[in-house]
Amino acid sequence: MKRTEIKSLLNEATIGAEVNVRGWVRTKRASKNVAFIALNDGSTIHNIQIVVDNALADAKLLPKVSSGAAISVIGEVVASQGSNQQIEITAKNLEVLGEANPDEYPLQPKKHSLEFLREIAHLRFRSTTFGAITRIRHSMIFAVHQYFTQHGFYNIHTPIITGSDAEGAGEMFQVSTLDLNNLPKKEDGSIDYSFDFFGKETNLTVSGQLEVETAMLGMSKVYTFGPTFRAENSNTSRHLAEFWMIEPEVAFNDLIDNMDLAEDFLKYLIQYALDNNMDDLLFLSNRLKEEEKGKPENLRSMELIEKLKFVLENEFARVTYTEAIQILKDSKPNKKKKFNYIIEEWGADLQSEHERYLVEKHFQKPVILIDYPASIKAFYMKQSEDGKTVRAMDVLFPQIGEIIGGSQREENYDKLKNKIDQLGIPEEDMWWYLDTRKFGSVVHSGFGLGFERLMLFVTGMGNIRDVIPFPRTPQNAEF
Ligand code: 4AD
Ligand code: MG
């Protein structure tokens, strides 16, 4: 018999129909005459209740129907007596597909900590929380592609192995097939990469931007959505060593157009989640409320769905770095030395505590900060007339801090070349990027949205390790 997914069963089941459902047992409750099984197959957050009469021949199998076991049930859809669900299934036939020994199965039907679930990442897809996150993550991936398709963008697969450092921050993972115990050396003692797989030094990419810019000069509107890798030793709740980034790049767009695109794109994604993932969002919202019950009221965050709607309904504040520095200098936490990093002068890099102060305390809505000092931003950004700032933009979100980083790009060959020389970036890595400024160069802009940062915001989760299936962080590459 063909399997019916629990989601479609709950949406369109007819009372009296005979169906086959398969999935994993969440809980089993036995009474004198019948057993109640809560079954989930991942298609929805909701379980279907299966009622098994102890008189049924198959009921002998019930001891094997424990949490985590995979079962197949054929039965009749009936209206439920219980208050938690509209329908349930009266089992006629029960088959245990895969047992899960209760003495060994780590996911018991009780609340587990997120830390514990991370240790069993291979099993956490079966927890309600991670199931909800997984469905929302898929939904957001789909919405990203849908948004760009609807707006005439082309998706470009940029390379994962590269020879250049797009952000110039030097936080790269090296890719090599050389024998680490027996490295070929040049006469001066340095490693001879001509013997390496690609005949040169290569790394995992930190960003697909440089390559996607080349596609933009020809296709006009492009984006890349791929894995990116950063060997920064930041053990925070917002950093991963391997994360996914969405990077659109648009010909003829200046910084204002870039801000408009970023704001419209983020709002589209959030609206998409509200329209398509409400069951999962409601669960996560309640989960968050439970978690925050102990906290004093002024420290609790805004209810999740309210928060998502709030972002949709408000225009993002657009503020220059110079204005932001003044606000921060005048702020209470700066004057009272409550910040870990005190803002003293123009030119200081902003930490997430400052970004969050601007968003959560001062403006109380998302903020787009623009026109940063050139010295704290990447080499490719459009240099301003003032000679000090670049046309950068960071989008700052409540609880997250920086969710997007982007800029208008320097399209002038001489200016870009000077900058590359000044910073000592090897020209043999950048010749092709510089070439784009020689042949049909145009004003253009783009940005990078950290996909897991978006997921943090949409799900309300507090730790980035809980919104990606298999997090990679310093000292951790399990699974
Ligand atoms: O600001 P970033 O470094 O910008 C770039 O890489 C540009 N090349 C993007 C572009 O203009 N095409 O990174 C962009 C975003 C950040 O705003 C943040 O959301 C996310 O990527 N991000 C991280 N997310 C998780 N873990 C990390 N270690 C991250 N580093 C950056
Ligand atoms: Mg950035």
C-alpha cells in the first residue's frame, strides 16, 4: 500500500479512509486495552496519533514500538476523542521496520538541552525543535532562489577552491595534497607549491564575490549561494568556520540601489517564512517563551512572530558610520564604560555589542550602516571623494548584529590597482579581477547575506550551531 505523508493526511484526510503511514515513534503510552503512539515522519511538526488495540494480533509487537523505532501502520482514519488532534488512526496492521533499543537510544521523550542535541547531531533531526528548523531552513533556501528568479537574476556556481583571498583577511583554510611530513622546498627554504595539486597555493573560498563579479559584467544580475569557509578563531554563538552565503551582484547599481535590494530581499524572506512556516514558527515561539520565563521582563526578547512582523512593517534606518560613532560615543554604556570595547575615536571597528546597541537600544529597528572608514573594510570597495571612507554597507539586525555585509565596488582600474598595490595583494592572484576593470567596467554593487545569521533571526534561536545540520567550529568537526 502506498504511504501517505502525515502532512497531507492531516490536511486532507477523509474520515473512514484506509491509509498507510510510516515514520518514527515519538512516544508511546500504554493503557489496559489500547496503546497510543505518536508518530512523526518529518513532513510536518505535527504527529499523528495511532491507536493500537491490545487485542490486535500485531499488538504483540508493541514492546518493540519504543521511542525512535521506525514503524509502518495500516489503519482507518477516525475522528479523535482527544483534544490535541482532530483525527487519529485505528491500527489494523502494525509493522516494526527498525527497532531502537530503549537502553541505548539517546533521544528520550523529554526535553533535551540544545547542547546535548548538538552532541547527537546525527539523531537530532528527530527532535521537534530541529525538525522545525530544518523545514524552515529548506523554505528559506527555496525562497532565496525564488526571489532572485522572480527578479531576473542568474545563479552562478562560483568555485569552492580558489587561489585568491577575496576578503583579504587571511582567514583561509589551505587546500593541498602535499605530504605534510615531507614538503618540497625551494632553495630559500620556502614550500614549493609547484609540486602541489594545482601547481600553486590554494584555499577554500571565503566568498564567491570576486568570481560572481566577473559574471555580473555580462549577465547584469547574478548571485551565488554557496558554502564559504573562514579559519577565524571566533568561538561565538554567531560564527561558523563553514557557513553558507548568498551574494547578489548587480551591474549599474549604486549603494542606494544596493540598500534597497538588501532591504527588499530580507523582507521577502521573512514574509515567506510567515506565509509558509507558521506551524514551525509557532512552536519555536512557544519554545522561546518557555526558555525566557525565568528572565526579568525587561530582558525578554520580543515574541518571535511579532518580531518578524515588526521588521516587515518598519523601514530600516540608514545611517553613516560617522553618525553612528557619534551616537555610540554619547551613549550611556560607552560613557559608563559598560562596553567591552570603548569607542574613543572615528576609525574604530564596531563590535557586535555596538551594533546591537544601535539596533536594539537607539534605533529600535534594523539599521543599515554605510560609509565606513576605508581602513577597516575590504580592498574592493568603492572609494569615496573624501579619501577616507568607502561605500560600504552593513545591515544590522536585533539579536544578531551584522546579518549582511556589502558595498558598491571600485570600478575604476587605477584606483583599484593602487589599493591592491598598497595592501601588497599579489597581482598574480588578482590579474583577472583587475582585468574586469579594463574591459567594459561599470558602476556595480553587491552584498553577502550570511544564511545562518538569517536562520538565527527567523527561528529566534540563540546559537548558530543549532541552525545548521552539522556545525563546523574551532576544535569541532564531528559527524
Ligand atoms: O561581511 P562579509 O565578510 O562580506 C563578504 O564576504 C563580502 N564578500 C560579501 C559581498 O559583498 N558579496 O560576510 C558577509 C556575511 C556577514 O554579514 C555575515 O552575515 C556572514 O556573511 N558571516 C558569517 N556567518 C557565519 N559565520 C561566520 N564566520 C561569518 N562571517 C561572515
Ligand atoms: Mg562584514
